[in-house]
Amino acid sequence: MGTYLRNAWYPAAWSRDIGRALMKRRLLEEDVVLYRTEAGTVCALEDVCPHRLMPLSLGKLEGDTIQCGYHGLTFDCSGKCVRVPGQDVIPQTARVRAYPIHENMGLAWIWMGDPAKADPSHVFDLPQYHDASWSAVEGDALEVAANYLSLADNLCDPSHVSFVHLSTLGNAQSEDIPVHFEVIPEEHKVLTWRWIIDAPAIPLFQKFGNFRGNVDRWHYYHYYAPNIAIIDFGSALTGTGAPEGKRGDCIQVFACHFLTPVDESHSIDYWLHVKNFHADEAMNRALSDQFRLAFNEDKEILEAIEVNERRLPGRRQIRLAIDGSPIRMRKMVSDMIGSEAPTESKAA
Ligand code: FES
Ligand SMILES: [Fe+2]
């Protein structure tokens, strides 16, 4: 059984980066070439010419078609060959695999599985992203030399924040606060959360929240298998009723992480945040800088763990209460992969 779920939407690139230049991306160990048509639609084709396997990304665009840089075979956006220089007959087999693509939340999402099952209405959406009273700020595509499920573990794990992100997202007051989780099978989701009551604001919120006193802070980690993490975190002044659901005067941020497995030991984390307050460009940049700092702290840890996992294959790891959520998330991903018919593992 493979380790990737193919029938799922994965971010292939930021929409802002796809234009009239050919762009190569590797996802689930497949190479894909992306470009935009003159009308602005995104095309995604396997980055392999069916003639001599030349990467099509080394060719060029001719209008909305892509021309191989070796002998000029030319393909349209559906992968159909429309020209074979030097002959009139186009062989039936002269086809390139085309992938369904749909843009949302500033990203181009690609479907790596059976095209007949690709439903754009299932591309992940966060309603607040489109709500004018919220503000969305795009981040980066963070490359991490680790398996995507290690990133997923980290995104089901609020407890590390108290130790890893002390200068930004966490503080020592939360070290001993237990973590709770719940599995929601119908949404393919594991929800992990904890509340830190009556504690100083974390550095990030001290910077942006102007809190005059202790706060109640929540962390809800929504992990949608296989690759989507939405971290709802925020703070309100202690005593204002936030734990009971009164969040009128609070700072709330959805930190969104959309993961793409590149191969078994490389992943990309496309991250952005959506917050319930507006800020000028400099402040947004400062906020993104804080997130960037924090996510690079995760990267450093996950890459070091990946090295040790490869060096010490089969080494038993102890399990703690905080591992309940990542374990259930992995089980969910593995069950979803198991439910894909083997013939779908590489749908052509
Ligand atoms: S390798 Fe592409 S046309 Fe020959
Ligand atoms: Fe982290």
C-alpha cells in the first residue's frame, strides 16, 4: 500500500506564482508542469513527454498549448496531442496525463487521483477567508525535509508550543495544561484543543492585542485528513467569558497549513493566516515574520527527527497522552489510503 492518498486535493502552488512561464512541481513523487492559459485558467500536465520522456517544463508555450523542447510535439490543456512536426498522423498514444485543478484561497489545488472523482466543491474552504470583516494574509511555501505525516503530527500537537515557540506562540505557563482531542469521522477530522486560563498573553498577542492583564487563551487544532490543518487560536481578557463562548472582544487567528507531500521525505507547507482584525501592511508583514520564525522552529525539529528516523529505523518510540491525537490522525489517513482501490493508486 502506498503512503499517499491520491483522491484528495493538494495545493500545487500559490496562484500568484502561476503565470505564462512553465512551472515544474513535484507532488506525491510525480512531476507536474503548470501554466496559465491566455484566458487565465491554470493547466496541469504530467511533466513527461510521451515521446522520449523529455520534461515538458523544458519546452515552451505556444498560445495555450505546450510544445516539447526536443522534437516539438505539442499538447493542449487536456493533454491531447495537437501537433506532431513532420507527420500528419497523430498517434493515439500521444497523450499526456492532465490533472484537475481548482483555485481557492490564493492557491491552485490539484487532484492527483482518479479525475472522475475530482469534485471542486470539496476543495477546502475557510469562510472567514472571504469575509470582509476578517483579513487574510498569505505566507510562504515552506519546504521541509520530512515526511508530510510528521508535519501533520506537529499540527495535531498543541503541547510542543510551550517548548518550541517561546518567543512567539507560546509561553511556559501552558507547559502542564493537558490536551484534549476528539475524532470526527464524518469530517475526516481530528480536533485537538486546550485552554490556558488566566495567564499572561503570549508574545505574539502582547504585540498585537494590547491586553492590560491576564488572558484566557484557546487553541483548537482542526486537522482534516490527509493534509489540512486549521489552527484556531486566540485570547480574551480573563473574566470576559471566552471559555463559555463569549468571544466579543478578542483576538482570533486561523493559522492555515495546507500540506503537499513531495516524496517520502520532503513536504511543502503552504501557510497563511486569517485574523479578526485589520492591520496595515507593515503590521501584517510583522505578523507573518513572527509566524515564519515559529514555523522555521518546527522545520528544524522535524528535519532533525527525520534524520534520526532514517538512522534508527524501527526504534521504538514511547507514547504519551499528548500522542493520542496524532495517532488517531495517522490511523485515519491510513484507513483512507486503504480504502482507495489498488487500481486507483496511479490513475492514468
Ligand atoms: S521527446 Fe518530446 S517530442 Fe521528442
Ligand atoms: Fe509548531
